[in-house]
Amino acid sequence: MALRNILKEGDETLSKRCRPVTEFNDRLHTLLDDMAETMLNAEGVGLAAPQVGVLRRAVVVLETNVPEGEDDRVIELVNPQILEADGEQEDPEGCLSVPGSYGLVKRPYHVKVRAQDRNGQTIELEGEGLTARAFCHEIDHLDGHLFTELCDHILSDEELQAYYDKKERQ
């Protein structure tokens, strides 16, 4: 496994639509392993292949909604598509490709996705809260979109702090 360079906003790779993965081989396995290591090292909750310069439909997401006492786990989704989305959440959202920037983004609270695993087997997974947000965010990357397209403006440090202070009081 190796750490990969995370592309930053302004790199044209991030605005391109990714091609489907058709070969489920060691090269894909290495990409997924490297993406997971890179995401965890950067303290992110998701990473899409185009963020590391690979225009293929593959993402990794950190599942944090686990039973108490269990460790978070990395979910790998190859050729993911959203099957169902319901509910709504609006929270600050950031991105490893747009470091230090956050904006309020509306996303579904619950999402069901269909994808393939690293071996090409079809899987269906559901996520709520942060996991649902990460699924949507990373799949957006595969279509060449950044979260900044979905928010009215980037929050200042003061606005971000005020948001979290208000949330704590509720």
C-alpha cells in the first residue's frame, strides 16, 4: 500500500466523468488499498478515484455508524449507483480536494447503493447520516462534481464555529 497525492480544486481531472471499472484485478485492488490508506492518513471519511488522478468509478467510504465497541470500517464501492434516497440532512460538508473549506449542503439522510466489490460481485448497502452523505459526495466526484457546486457559499471559520455551537445547544 502507498499514499497517493490528493488532487486539489482547480485540477481539471476533478471535473471529468469517470469510466466504469471493467477489470477486477490486482491493479484495482492496489488502487482501493492505496485509496483507503490515503483517506485514513488524511483523516477523511471518503475518497474517490479521480481525487487521486484515476478516472475510474471507484470510491472508499469510512463507515462510522458501527455498534459501540467496534472499529470503523472502510467500505469499497466499485461502479456505485444510488438506488434509493430519502429524508434530508443539512450540515457542513468539506472535501480532501478542497482543504479547509466547508459549506452547508443538503443531502438525503438515508441512501441505498448498488455497487460491485473489489472482485466484481454485486453488493447493496445502506447508509444513514454521515455515511449517506459520504456515499453521495463520493459518487458526485465520479461524475465530475465538487460539493462547492451544491452550497450557497463557503462558510467562514466563524460561521462554521457558530453552526457547531448552535448544534451543541440543541
